[in-house]
Amino acid sequence: MIKELLSYVRPHRRILVLGGLLGLVGSVAGLAMPLLAKYVVDAFGHGGSIAGPLAGLTVAVVVGAVVSAGGNYLMERTGEGIVLGARRRLVDRMLRLRVADVDRLKPGDLLSRVTGDTTLLRAVLTNGIVNSVGSVFMLVGAVVMMAAMDGVLLLVTLLVVVVIGGMTALIMPRIQRAQQEAQSAVGDMGAVLDRALQAYRTVKANGAEEREIAVVGEAAERARDRGLQVAGWTSLAGVATWMAVQLAFLSVLAVGGSRVASGALAISSLIAFLLYLFYLVAPIGQLVEGAVQLQQGLAAMKRIKEIEDLPAEPVAAPAEPVAASIAPVAASSARVDTGSPAPERAEPVGVRFEDVVFRYGEDRPAVHDGVTFEVPAGGLTALVGPSGAGKSTVFALLERFYDHQSGTILVDGRDIRDWPLAELRGALGYVEQDAPVLAGTLRENLLFAAPGAAEDELWSAIARTRLDDLVARLPDGLETPVGHRGVLLSGGERQRVAIARALLRKPRLLLLDEATSQLDAVNELRLREVIAEVAVETTVLVIAHRLSTVTGAGRIVVMEGGGVRASGTHEELVGHDDLYRELAATQFLVS
């Protein structure tokens, strides 16, 4: 785990070394102060001039303060760089995780790892390490100076420090465990709060504010209790350090006083020795603090490593970002300068499932149990059936969010596992059932899948999905922010934005999961026309509960209980499949 911690330091090692050297220079200046104080006392005793020793003492104070301040600034600057690197590395890993792994994790806890755990790394990797190195130098220097003054008093000091130090070492593993539990508790609190915020309107509508406040409050109390454990063990370590210095002071004062009385030690040497003893308070305290920070950093590193150890998907070529500010549209033929061109439309692909078996876990029942069906290249194919039949899972397997346990899935005649993941997903357009819209402007959402799309292509997709009225109504047109999760748009508008986004991708296979579930009858009719137009150019696979959307499909696959029970056209299925006939009758499509 130490090796992983140091990997975050490696890119900043030169600045850290410079900061450490400045800290050492400040430490040297500090080490000179007790010795210069001895010269001042000696000058008083001999009636000599104290101007020289006082001037030297003043210079040492000023130089030490200035150099130490410079070193501290470099440490803080490096710390911010380390936190930035750690957060980028962790976010990079999180966004490349498999969907199956992310589904098991809590969003609030993931946020806690990116924000809180990475912040803990800053302390241990900058002040913790560098200050500890400087403290060791100060400690060794002070011990050498104390040994030069009186070896007996040094042995007395070391005896007390070693005994108390051994007691402190026993506390450190407990601090690490307590810190890890505290960070986990903070992550759990974040997850509980995230749950309430994600369903904010539901909480309000059901008058559940008090209950949710109580749930989050209980999680906050657990986090506090874990934090108190950390504070208790940390305080115990600090008390042990303070006791070591105080006991050493009393012991040195008793033994040193007797040696001064016997004439074996000069009074100025005893004063200087006591000053060096008090000078040990800072390095010993910093060493203990560094050890505590190391335990905290190791606890944070374990939580970060849990994410980094999860298997990641293959790295895809990065997409060009949408321009931060885009000039208002002057003409429909204008282009947006976003770097990469929009993808060219390729030939549509067919899909075949052959005896596919899939379950979400070894201890879970099969969602697909021998699923077999075919989607021809080009045209419209629909998946229908009762809830829980496994229709949405078909899309999850095609996108390879999950991998099937057995059977074969062919896309364009190739086994889906033989497709490079980026190439596979680049060939697909996917509109999820809840049609998520990201915070940002309407333009940024529409261009999310194809940042290099031309302006005329953008407006064509807007017109095909009947979004032109929305654009005209918004105060800033395409540059209007749509709010967090598209809250400023209606459900039907979000659905049409998601469909337009998918069309701009020019997919070879378009996957629509309940694409008309939130549309009124007029817009549903218009979207059916759009789907029919798109089906001429590419393969469209639709999941539909509203059968009116797909009665004109070239093929309809009826799923039930994790299998395929029938397939055919609307007329064929009405004639020979009881389940489909029942579904059609409940929607008044047949008598």
C-alpha cells in the first residue's frame, strides 16, 4: 500500500525535494538558536558584549522563518497538485468501470472517495512525508548537540522518549482502522443523502421530508461516532508525545540540577540542553502527526484501491469535447467547430441471439433462458411482452453493459465478444427508457454523442424529432440550460432530445427502449413516422409496451418469462399467439 501511495508523489518529486531542502535549511536555523542562546548566557556571565550573539540569534530567527514559509508554500502547492492528479486518476477509473460493477456501488460513496479520500492523501504525501523527513533531521541534529553537551542527560532523555514512543507505535494500527471506518461512514452518509436528492420530488410529494432527514441524520451520527474514534486514538497519541517531553524535562531537570550542583555541568549548558529538549517537542510532535497522517492516508488509499482494482473496460478513443461557448446560429448551413467530423452513416447491421442464457449474478434466477431470435439488417423490429420478460436486458447485452453466460450473440455476423468495445458501441445508438438529459445547454445535450455534427445535421435531427417548437420557445434557443437531469424539460421533451441525440450519431443499429412512453398521441404519431423513416436507412430495434408504436414493424418478437414465445407481423401474431392477442386487445388494437 505504501508503494501505491508513493506513486502519487512521483510526478511531483522535484518540487517536493526542493520544499524539503528549504524545510531542512529552516531546521538548521532552528538548531542554531539554543546554541546561540548559550553564548548569550555565557556573555552575561563573563561581562562581555552580547551584541554579536544577539545579532546571530536574530538572523537565525528571520532566515528560519522566511525559508520555512517558502518550503510550506511549496508543500501546499504540491499537495493541491497531488489531489488533482489523484482525482483525475480516480474519476478516469470510475468512468471506465463495467456497468455491472457500478450498479453494485453507491453514487454517494463514490463521490466521497473522489472528494474526501483524495484530500486525505494531500496531508500524508506532502506535510506527512516531507515534515517527517525534516523532523528526523531536526531530531538527529538536536540529539547530536545534546550529546556534545552531556551524555548522561541524553541517556535519561532517550530512555523516556523510547518508552513512550513504543506505546505510541501500538496505537497507530488502531488509528488506521478507525479512519477507514470513518471514511466508509462518510461515504454511506453521502449515499443516503444522494438517494433523497435523486428522488427529491418524490420525497416532497409523499411528505417524507422528516423521515428522510431522520435517515440522513442517523447516517451522520454513525459518521460522527466513527470520527470520534479517530479523534480519541489521535488524542491519545498526542498525549503520549506530550507526556514523553514533560517526563523527559522533569528527569533532565532533576539529574541536571544535581550535576550543576556538583560542578560537573555548567549552568549555561543545562539551559541550552533544556532548550534543545523543548526543541524536540516540534520534531517529535511532527513525527507522531506524520505517523497519524500515514495511517489516515493508508485508510484512504485502501478505499481508492478498491475502485482501482475493479476491472475496467478497454480504453476507447476520446471524443472531442463540445465547445464551451458557441456563437448563435446565423444560418442552418453553418458549422460548429468542435474538432472531429460527425460519423459517416454505414450499412445497417443485423442481430441474432442463439440460445442465450444470462443472469445478473450466480445466485440470481436467469433473466434470459435460451433466448433465440433474429433481427434482419435494415427495417423495424420490435420486442414486446409483459414486464420482466427480459426485453431491456437484450439492449444491455447488445451494448455489452453485461456479458451473457452462454449462447451466442451475433452483430453483423460477428460474435459480439469479437467486436472491439469502442467499435461496437460506435455502431449503436441507444435511447434509454428514462431518456436521461445532462446538465448543460440544449445544444450540448444534442451534440453529446456526435460533437462534430454539422449545423444542418443538427437542425435536421431537431426537425425530425419535432423539437423545433421547443427551440423557438426557449429564451436562448439551443444555448438555454436545461437544468440538472433536464428538470426544466418535460418528460416528452427529454425523450425527443434523447432520440435526436441518437440520430445524430448515425447508428448502424438504433435501440429504442420505450421511446414513446412519455409522448402524447399527436407526438407519438409523429415519432412513429420518424422511426419509419429511420428504419429505411438503418436497423431499428424497439422495445414497446404501447403496441400502437410498432404495429407496422416488419417483425415483432414476443418475449415472456425470459424466453421467446413467438415472432411475426402484427397480423400474424394476432392470429396465432394468445399473449400478443391479449396485449393488443387491452390496448384496443383488436376487438
